[in-house]
Amino acid sequence: MKKSFENMVAGVDEAGRGALAGPVVAGVVFFSSNVSIKGIADSKTLTPAKRSFLFSQIIKRGKIGIGIINEKAIDEINILQASLRAMEQAFLDLNRKKKIGHLFVDGPIKPNVSCPCTGIIKGDKKNFHIAAASIVAKVIRDRIMLIYSRLFPGYGFKEHKGYPTKNHLKALDKYGPCFIHRYSYKPVKQRMKCSQR
């Protein structure tokens, strides 16, 4: 039986809200109803190798959309609005390839998109589509941060991906913020005297 448009569901999640540097990235994933991929789970519970493997399976067997909002926009509009904007971009990216009838969202706050949304608290642990989206968002963002680790050596972006680890804070103390840091975030704002931006 042909699937109705209303049953064309996808999930969306983001990565990078708590980081001090780099973009926030959203992923949206659609699967046909007969697709099952073993091991799909909240990206935070997976090793980098497992995430990379599952990412390759997701893009082979599903359709994805990506949204990226950079650190300058995050400083201008705040991280919540930037996360929603990234989700909206990701939805538009996917919707051009596959018309979506319903979107499952990680958390209670819903992006402004052209289809009904259902927010699910801890959705990356409960919903297959959202969990897959969390993997897509995390893998894409981590790859961006690996590029930044080469452009801005000394900060350790390869290891911590911009999150506020002890080593990251030590690097901020030593060098001050670099071009991709989020200047509106308190730990960065406190170290702006050495800014290269």
C-alpha cells in the first residue's frame, strides 16, 4: 500500500549547543518504514568509530538534511534561536529532496517548519529518527571542528570539539579566544583581552 504524505516522518536534532567555539549543527533524517539499522542510539552514547559507521549507514539507507549556524550568528541571536534556525535550515534541505509530513523534534521547543511537529523530551533516546539525526549532526559538527583544529592549532579542537574541557579553558587562558569562539559565552567573554577576532 502506498505510504500517505502524513506518514512521511523525519527526526531532527542538533549538536554543539554547549560548546564554546564553532557552529551549532542540526541534522534531519528520513527513513522509509521498512528501514532498520542496528545500533542507532543517542550520539552521545556512541564511540566516534561507531558514530562514523552508523553515519555511513544512515546516508546510504535514508535521506538527510543539514543546517549550520556559525558562532557569529550564535552571538547575535543566542544559542536557542540559533539551534532552531539550524533545525529549520536542515528541514528545508531535506524537504527539497523528500516532502516530509511530520517532524519529530528532540526536546519541547519546536522549529518553525511547514509540517506538524512533535517534541519529545530526550527524544534522541526514545525515537529512531531523532537518534539518527543526532548522529548526523554530531558527525558533521565533529568534522568541521577537525578542520578548525588545523586552522587554529593550540586550542585542542581535535580532542574537545570546542566544549569547555579543562584543556580548552587552559588554552583560552594562554591564547585568548580565536576567530571561531562564541564571544557571548561567559568563559570566552572573560578571556577576551587576548582576542584575535
